[in-house]
Amino acid sequence: MIVEVLAFRLSSDVSPEAFVAADAAVQTGFYYLRPGIVRRTTARGDDDSWAVVTFWGTMGDAVAADEAGRDDPTVTAFRALITDTRTKRFSTLD
């Protein structure tokens, strides 16, 4: 299984409420329709940092979703709201 962590901050003109709405739209309108998705969750830190953690069946599933998201309007709308992004993928040990 692959654990993908996207860490970021909201762009300065984006409210948490607007972001949460866009996050829900991208989760149901894109990610949960992708082959290999296991789970996706969003979290907010005390310092206004955010993270999205997505579990994929395989690295191929994660890469394919990333490629498909380049042309998806819900992903584009989501990405327009965030800044300072860092993405890492990890393979589980179990």
C-alpha cells in the first residue's frame, strides 16, 4: 500500500470554509472515482498548515491519479486554493 502525504497552506485569500468545500468536491468528484483508492482524509494543524493523506493500493494507482488530475477541473480548482505544497509517497511495511 502507498501512503501519499500532501502538505500545504491555504493561499492568503482563501477561507477555510471555501477550502473545505473544494476539498469535499475533489474528494467525491475525482479521488473516490479513481482505481486503487483506499482512503483519503484531510487534516489541519494548529499553525494553519494542512495535510491530505491518501492511501493507494499501488504506486501505479497513485501515479495514474496524479496524471489524470492534471486535466481534471475539480483538481485544478482545489490546487488553485493552496500554496507551499510538498508531496511525498511512502510504501507501507506491513
